[in-house]
Amino acid sequence: MTSAPHHKLRVAVVGCGYISDIYLTNLPKFAGVEVCAVADLDMERAQASALRHGVARVLAADAVYADADLDLILNLTHPAGHAEVARRALQSGKHVYNEKPLTLDLDEARGLIDTARSAALQICCAPDTVLGAGIQTCRKLIDSGAIGEPIAATAFMTNHGHEGWHPDPAFYYQPGAGPMFDMGPYYLSALVNLIGPIDSVSGFARASFPERVIGSKPKRGQRIEVNTPTHVAGQMQFANGAIGTIVTSFDIWGAKLPFIEVHGTEGSLSVPDPNTFGGPVSLKVRNGDWTEVALSHPYSENTRGLGIAELAHSFQTRERPRTDGEIGYHVLEVMHGFLAAAARRQTVSIDSTFQRPAPMSEQPLPMTNERVTHA
């Protein structure tokens, strides 16, 4: 485990786009984290973000790596930029927390993890929703044997894409995005945290609509050429023998499918939306009725940034951080595996594995003067 800093974990946010606001809102609430700077290729956007969130320094995108007063780069760039930003951060001696996916390319991802390990640095990866009250309550139930041995799981993420609301949705329809790479990390990270690593996958994929029309400002009416599958259906064989099914789609107008269900030898568990931190969680044991289970852990509201706070805490406890890059790599390989299986019409083995993270404590991390929402 990397040695602990003798101060708060000093963070610079690189990329001040849509997702940065929730991180910049939440991170100052954690006692172990200090947001010291923001950076973006668009200096005006960075300055506006700093002003909005009270961040003291605005840095040019290149200057952030040379700043000796920073410990970690929070990498919120577009997925295509994840690898370069993370590599430069690690080469400058800084820890990295990447938004999902870890990178677009598997070899790049493995190289980043190897670089971090050789330099005694940490590279972690979103989503940190798996650390929230909903998924952690489900983890506690499964670990306690509430549903017996897990034997099956289903996961469904279905909508009609982002062009109706997102201000700049084109990249969602290019390689490295689509519903699997955009939303798959939430569902797959939840599944592997609950059940364990995946051994092999198969799948089918298609792009149902060759182009999309933007319905949101400022680019309303512009057309997007679709260059990646927008409906992916996959099967998973977990290392413990459980069998899973996942569907991610930007092609569906409406559905009444569950988010995630895990089925065991003694019962079934309804898992909440893995893109959120809270519930509801429901349990059915054998012939009994479905019963809603009270959340056992803190962080039921939107707590993006929790992964960075947990990483900061791990430096003090010398434990492996629960969003360790090996999990992000495994999820990335699984997502590539679905598309490869669809293209080849064959089952694809997943070579990577990881040590299943320890469950979160039922006690919240140290905070500043902000209230934590308990279950």
C-alpha cells in the first residue's frame, strides 16, 4: 500500500464539464480531501467552475502536472482523454482517480496500472456508486447468506439515448461510448462487487438507428452519425459459477425491466439503480413475499466523490482502496469482451481478475461540517 500523505489529499480536477459540478460540490464535505485547483483546456470554463465552487486556483491544462502541491488528479475528461491525462499524472508522481471507463484501450489501461504500481502510486476508477448505501446493503445481505449461494443475475439499462437532453451528446455514439461503455460500468461494477469476477462472456450487438438528431441546446437539429453499437445483449459466466445476463441500450423508448436482480439458492434480491447511491432494496426468501430492506450503510444521496474520500482514508488505514484500478480494468475487459463476442459470434474468455473489495463500514468517513445522509 502506498505511504499515507501527512495532510489532506490535495486534489486537482482536470476537466470542468457536466459531471464536475457534483464532484466539486461533494468533495469539500470530506475531512480527508482538499480541492486545490481546477484545470481545463477551456480556461473560461475552468474559471467559471472555480468561481462557482470556491476553488482557489485555476491552472492551465499542462501546468497541473508540474504542480508539487498536488497529490491526486481527478480525471474528468472525455473517455478518449482518460489515458493521456492519467499517464501524465502518474509520470509526474501523482495519484489518479479516473471517471469511467478507466480508458478506451485495454493495453493502455494495463500500462497505466503497471506504471502506478511500479511508482508506488494509486490509480482508481469510478463508479463510486458501489460504495453507497444501496449496493453496500445488498453486499451485506449476500455476504450474510440471505439468498444462499448466488446462481444467477440480470441487469438492464434501457433508454433512447442522450441526444434529447445532453448539451454535447455526439461522443456517446462513437467507439468507446455507446450504452455499454457509458452505462455498463455502473451495472458491471455493481455485479462484480456483489458476486465476484467474471470468467467469460458472449453477446450480440447492433446499431438500430444510423444517425441521431440532437434535440437539446446549443446544437439542436444537428445530426450525429452513429459509429458504435447502441444495443448490446450479453451473457456472463462468473468465476463462482453464477450466470448473468445484461442488456444495455440506447434504442428503447420505454421498458418496465428491473435494474439488477441477484438470485440465489435460498432467495432473490432486487438491487437499486447502480447509477445512484441509495435504494430501494427488496428481498424475497423462498416462498415468502418481497420485502423492502432498510439501508444498512450511509451515503444514500448523490455522493459522487466518495471514491476519492475512501482512497484518502485508505492511505491512513493502509488498506486497498475499494475502487482500485484492477476492478476498472476487469470491467473494461468485460465490456470489450461483449463487443468482441458479438463480432466473432463466439464466447470470449476474460483473462483479468481482481481481489473482491472489502465491504464498506457502516460508519461514515470523517466529514467537515456537512451532514451525511444515513439510512
